[in-house]
Amino acid sequence: MIVFLAVGKDADGSFYYLGLDPDVSATTESRAAWKALVAGDPQTKPEEFTPAKSLGVVKSMILGDGDTAFGPLVRKYCVDTTAKFPKIKRFV
């Protein structure tokens, strides 16, 4: 699931959407950021995370660590707004 947060327009006039995609494994960048923040096996015991550590991981992954960009879970999606929305297949 992706949650769209905002819509914008690039300098060339093309539209884009900013979306929150909570899938940590979706991109190389998000996997690397996650590994740097969460040491050890993905099955890390919850008791190893203090409330402050948990909040730090969430802030870093969503808001980023700097003041120039969002974290790796907020992504820019460029969409052709002139194209028709594809038909949804409800049954396989």
C-alpha cells in the first residue's frame, strides 16, 4: 500500500506525487538505511528497542536525517496524467 502525501510539478511541467511506501525492502536505498539503523537479524527482539530508539528509526526512515530530503520511505512517483488508468483485474 502506498499513501500519497502531495502532488507537485517539476520545472518541465510534468506532475509527480510524493508517496509514503512503508515497504522497507522495496528499494536498495531503503534496505541500506534500515540495516544501518536496525542492527542484527530482522527478527530482532522488541525488547531491544527502547521507545526513543523506535521513534528514531521511524523518523529517520520517513523524515530523513538531514534537512534537504525525506527519508527513503517517501518516494517521488512520476505519472503520465494523460494516460488512462489501467483496467483493474478483479479475478485471476
